[in-house]
Amino acid sequence: MLARQEAAAGPVPRARIGAIDALRGLVMLLMLVDHVREFFYLHAQVSDPVNLAATPPGLFLTRATSHLCAPVFLLLTGLSASLYGQKHGSRAATSAFLLKRGLFLIALEVTLVNLAWTRSLLPPVLYLQVIWAIGLSMVALAVLLWLPRPALIGVALAIMLGHNALDGIVLSPDQPGYALWAILHQRGMIPLPWGAARTSYPVLPWLGVIAGGYALGPLYAPGSDPALRRRRLVALGFASLTAFLILRGLNGYGDPHPWQAGKDGVTDALSFINLTKYPPSADFLLATLGPGLLLLALFERLPERHRRWLTVFGGAPLFFYLLHLWALRLIYDGLAVLDRAGPSGRVEAGAPFQIWLIAAVFALALYPACLWMARLKRRGRWRGLSYL
């Protein structure tokens, strides 16, 4: 009888969860720092894995802070999908939303996002990066969410921790299945009629992350105990970090590039955290999702006024992503046109700390527009705004 009454009651209305928006806002700002590096520090690009012999510690750490971005954002995407289902009362509605939004993000990656990076709608190399990976992950989650929760958790853990067992499978472009494998696990170039597509973000590990985020949804069910939720988030966070320390310390399975003892303790520490991101290794995911879960618990304890500025950026993430990317492109090109580029013909930051200063200026400049969009979304007058 009670179940029938709850079903008849329909979707459960609920407000946005400030801690989730705050954590999403934090990783969006760290992403801004990394994209400033991409535009203004092109003379000292960071390879994958980071070459510690050629990369100063300041630049290495600047790059390393952005490692939180994709794993935490994918985890929160899965969690938000679960909350969407709780609000709308139907897995079918959630699956349909994920499918439509995922396809929308894929289309966005190959148009507006690539145009911002390459200045061309048909560039010689079409980069399939994080928005593409998020879109494909959402499409996959539209199917995976129909699994029973224990099975979904099992699939998520098996993918996140087990995919490195597939590292030995390397296909050449002339072999059957190469394009699919390049999309799933092996970075590569897929031929296109006018050039090639670069699978910068192989998607298989991200499927595990988004599924794991979706499995966290019951912690936020209406009527759940916030204190119990925080304890479980903290326990999961420390378990993730402990597993990382053990796996990385054994220096065997977990990352394709073992860490190596260097000439001093600093070099050893940097080598220890120098983890593979493309695709993200098991060590990489454990080392980044652990702090993400701890921060999610911490932000829930913070008073709303202390996290308000982060929730503004996290409340309209796609809007902020497109806005900051195009702002960087237009201002960078504008400075070059004004003949302020250096001898290399590029506009360059002179030191890593300047990357952070430029990012801070951009964040302050974009804040009013993000605040306007976040408020517009809360009014809910146009359903299409949920995509931003």
C-alpha cells in the first residue's frame, strides 16, 4: 500500500544540492587554470606522462592540480543523473535525458568546442576530448542504469580497477576493430574524409566513473541522514586513497608507468604522483576520486555563504565551459593581432604563477555571466536550460 501511495505521489521535488555544485565549481576553476596553460604556456607544453626530466616542479604541479577535474566531474555527472531520476520518479525518464544530453555533448565537441581550439569546423585533426568522453559516458549510462544497483557497482569497480589489464591489447590502424578500440581504450588517430580524429580521451575507464557516481545516488535520497552520508563519503574517500598508496607503492599493476626513485625526495614524490591520464589508470582514478569524495563531504559541512561563489560556477557548468573557452580564444587571438606576441609569434606567460593569475582574472570576469545563468536555470522557465 505504501509503495503504491509513493508511486502515485509522482516525482519528488527537491532543490539543488549546494555541496555538489560547489565541488563541480572547484573542478571547473581548476580546469580554467589548465586551459590558460594550454593557451598561454604553449612554449612549455606538458606531455603525457609528464616528463619530470624536462618539466619544472611548478609547471608539473600546476598541471597535476587539473587531474581532479575529469574524474570528479564524471563522478558528479553520474550522481546528478541519479538525483534527476529521484526528482522525476522514473529510470526511463533519466535514461532518455542521458541519451539526449549525451548526444548533444558529442555534437558540441565536434563543432563549437573544436572550433574554439582549432579555429576550424573541419580541422586536419579533430580532437575528441573531455566533452566527447562525457557525452559517450552519458549515452552508456542510459543503458547501464537499468542494472540492479549491486551489479552496477560491480561493473563500475571492474572497469575502473580492471581496465589496465587490457593495456597489452594494441591494434594498428589496418586491423579490424581499431577505430572502436581507439575510442574505448587506446589513444589513436581515426581516419576521416578530410583528415583524422584524435581520441584524446579513450572512454572505457570513464564509463566506470560515471556508473560509480550514479551508484552514490541513494546516499542523497529524500529523507536520508546527512551525517551518515558524510561518514560514508569520508570512508569511501580514505579507502580510495589507501588503495592508491598500496597499489602505487607495490609499483606493479595499476599504472603503465612505474614510479622511479630519483636524486632526492622531491623527485621521488613527483614521480610517485606522475600518473597516466589518457586513458586514466586505476592509480589515477583512485588518487583523484578519493580527494573528490572527501571534498564532497567537506563542502556539505561548510555554511552556504562560504561556498556560494563556487556554486555559481558549478550551477551552470556547460555554460561556463563554453564561455571560458571562447573568451580565452578571442582574447588570446586579440592580443596576437595587437602585436603583443613574443618572438615566437605566441602570447606567452613567463612563469607558472602567471598562469594562476591570468586564470583568476578570467574567473572574476566571467563570474557575473555565470551568476546570471545560474539564476536563470533556477527559475526553470525553459527546460532547455537544464543542458547548460
